[in-house]
Amino acid sequence: MTTYKEIFGKPIKVVSSDPTDTGAEGQVWYNSTLGSFRSVVAGGAWSSAAPLGTGRYTSGSFGNQTAGVVVGGTASGTKLSNVEHYNGTGFSSATAFPAGINSGSGAGTQTAGLIAGGNSPSRTNAAFKYDGSSWTAANNLPGVMDNLANCGTETQSNVIMAVGRTPSSGNSGTTQSVTYDGTNFASGPSTNTARMFNTTSGAGTGTAGLIIGGFIDPSPNAMTNCEEYDGSSWTNTGSLNVATGFATAFGTQTNAVTQVNSPNYEGSEQYNGSTWAALPNIGVTSPGGLYGSSAGATGNAGWISSMSPTLNKTAEWNFTANTITAAAWSAGGALGTARYLLAGFGGPTTTVAAGGTVTGPGIGNVEEYNGSSWSEETDISSARKSVGSGGTLTAGIIFGGFPAVTTTEEYNGSSWTGGGAMNTARGYNGGAGTQTAALSMGGYTGSNVTNVEKYDGSSWTNSTAMPNGGRQFATSGAGTQTAALSAGVLYTSGAKSQTYEFDGSSWTTSGAMNIARYGGGMAGTQSDMKYFAGDDNTKSVENYDGTSWTTDASLATLNYNIGPAAAGTSTTAFGFGGGPPAISNSEQYSAETTSLNYKNISSS
């Protein structure tokens, strides 16, 4: 009998704990602590991913799992020009398409992409190339068409698209196809079955393509039929197990994944070059139908988006030796006093909540959080709301507040003492820094102000004013006195999405947030910041890398005028309270983690 050592060249080792390196995949060992043979086994799983910045459907898409592009689409009946990039972690705004468009079909990569056909504003023969930052008109399609199933995952110049709809075909679909060589479109060979498609109903390349399912009007509507393209002709191949009208797919001709019309459109299947097999449910429903966007250069790693109920949900598929736990927010302990417009400082397990309001006037209540529950502490001396703050549990500081005051108070972990008065009374001011090096930004005195002040532990001095007067920071400014960030602010003029960086002496404008809002919270550093919640009530979250913003896992309950633990990091953000109406909820952020997929092996 052949032994394991003869096959693999290694004996089965006895260890007290499982190995943690990726080289353990396929190896077998005996874990003496657990009393079992073990190995690391690759497997496939769906996980939730960061949402689109703008919910939509019927958008075009192209690229791969870590460099994808979503173009246009439909939101509330309006065609969008909005474009977003996906970097494997979240979505960020990119250069807008030249006009509003839906049902345009994509191909290529993030830096060499293509959008062809669609409705802009009506069915069109136009096409545009994309270089990662700008759009350029390409030569036209041979006819007016939309809903083309795209096969062109690798390059911009090796593409075939099965035509879904023309003015004469309507929803009955067509057998037409078109090819693209990087310069010109040409009519391609006919498919075997007429149908119309979603823009992401294809996979593979221009010489090794795959089209998946389809829709015929009238009934039977959704189809199981699939066809392969070999560079010269289309051939029927293995059918889907579940009929799918508007597939959202990615991958190659021999390794593709598609969403299918199982209950609530949550199913998925994988193709191996000849047959389709059921995969786990995606975990996100799409009851409105399969009009999603997707990207993935192989069937082992890709994403689909535009899923319901908000049409911005995204899920990632990974076939890997790792178990991926998606980033998420989880409920924490409830405040003893529900409130909003409150100050917050410290970390997620050493948090202080001070002041705020329940219905209108400011309150003086102070609570401390230990990671699981809140306890009442000594009240601040001057009840108020909309207060700037900074510091830690044992060295905290709050300043200003509404009605506009100059009051400063310092906290040592058990009691409050008065600090130096601010030069300009204000409330709704942003706060950053520490007890001995604090920063107050902007605020409200009856109108928005640009005034900035620095605190040295005893007195305040005026500093360089902000470029734009703003309020409703709700302590959303974060960072340090010499590396602060202002974002998500109600400005006197200009978009709420504006972002400003401060280096201790001057302000510079940086990348705008994807979603304009104010009244949220921030945690982290100037070059690694998380913004969460806001008056838009979408519960959306964004990350800042020092240049631009990307989306992240959404909150569950928090929305507006919350108290952030501003000294937390981008991976340990913590928010609490909010309103109106006042709530006591809190939520803790957990970053995405990966771990090896260990499996027990029978010794029999």
C-alpha cells in the first residue's frame, strides 16, 4: 500500500497546534491537542462586501476582483453618468461617463476598458474607451443596440458581444453578435438561439467566450441555454440548472460563476467548461431581477453588485484556502441616556460620552464605556450640546458647545476641571487632538464660522482659518493638531462632500467623499480615516487613505448626530447615540479578517 510519505515526500507530523502558513494547504498533520488529523482545504464561499456609493441597476461593468469599474445605470428612473472603481475593498468615485447611460456593455480592464451600446438617452450605437481616468469616443457599433452580453475579460482589443436588443427586435432578442479589435466593431457570427441579455451575461474572451441564459419575450422568458464561442462560431454547451433571464456573471469560458433565478434571485452556479453545478447562496437577495454589475477575471475570484433592497449591495466570491470574515458593524451596549449631538473621546473599550441633547436643551450627563456596558460618571459643569472633543479616557477634553460658549473642561477619568476659555464662542465645532494639544475647527455662532483655534493644555490661540465655514461636525474632525481632517460638514457654501487636510499651519483640499452628508463620526488618522453615519440616513461608511474615499461595510442603526470615539482607529471605530429622535444604540466596527480553512480528516 502506498503511504502518505511516499506520495508527498513527508511524514505526517504530530503537532500541538495547527500550522498558520499558507503552505499547509494539502498537507496532513495530527493535532495532539484536538486529537484529530487535520489539513487546510481550499473551498468557495460568498461574503458580503462594501456597497456601491450610488445604488443602481442596468449598469455596465468590466475589470476584475481588485480593479473593477461600474458605469452608469438607472436610479429612481434616471440614467446615471456616475462611475465607480472597486479596489477589492470598497468603491470610490471615478471620472463620470460623458452622458447618462444604462444597459451599456463593458469589456476590458480598469485601465483599458470599453463601454458599447446602451441607452444614452435612447438606444445607441456609440462606444467609448476608458483609460482609468478619462473617456474617449471610439468607433461606432455596426448598428443601434443595447443589452449586449460581454465576452472580453482580458483586453480591450479581444472582445465579442452577443447583441441583446435592437429597435426591430425589442424584447424578443436577436442572434446577432459583434466583435471589437481595439479599433473597429464588426458583425460577428450568429448565435444559435435568439435572446436578450443583461450586460453581464457573458464571460471569457473574444476568442473563448461564453454567453449565459437569457430572456425571450413572450414566454417562456428565462432560459437555461448557454453557448460557447471559439473565435469563429457559437456552439451550444451545458445548460444552467436554473433558468436565468438576466445573468450577472464573471470568469472564463472554462471557469465561470453566475447568479441565477433561484428564490429571491439568491442562487449561484459555476461552469467548468462543460457543465454547471450549484454553488452556495450568495447571501444577498435581488427580488427586482438580475440587472446587476460584476467583474472577475476567473471564476475563482469576482464580485457582483447592485443587489436589493437598496440596489447597492455587493457580494464577493472567493475559492481559496482562506476563510474570509467580512468587515461588519455589530451592536454594543446601550447608553444609559439616549441622546444626540454629544461629545465622544477615547477608544472602543475606553469611551467617554459627554453632554448632548435629548429633546432640545443641552444636558450634562457623562457616561463611560468598558467595551460592553455604560456607567454614569460625574456630569460636566456646564450642560450643553454640539461640543468639540478630543483625548483619551484619562486625559480627555471638551470645548465650546451650543448655545455658543467658550467653555473648556478637562477629564482625568473621574472628574472634570475647567480649562482655558476659547477666544471665540461657538457650538457645532469639530474637535481633534489631545488634552494638551487640541484643535477646534469651524462651528456655529449664529452663522457658520471658519475660525480655528489650538489648545496647549492651558490656553487657546487662533490659527489658520478653514477654507470654508462649516458646522455640524458633531466632533467629526479627527487626527491630531498637526495632521487633522475635516469632512462631512454642513458648509455655508459648497458641497458637504468636501474634504480638507490641516498640517498645523495650512489647509489643503483633498478628494471628495462619495456621499455628501454631515453629522457623522470619524475615527483614525489623517491618512487612514473612517467616516460613518450622517444626515443622509443611508448608514453608509467610507474610508479615506490620504487621497480618496472608498465605501465600507454599512452601519445597522446609527445615522445622524452621533457620538464617535474619535481617538479610535479606522479598524476599531465606535459610534453611539444619535437623532433626533434620540437613541441609545452603539455599534462597533470589525475589519475584514482571513484565516486558514482547517478541516478534520477521518483516520479510517
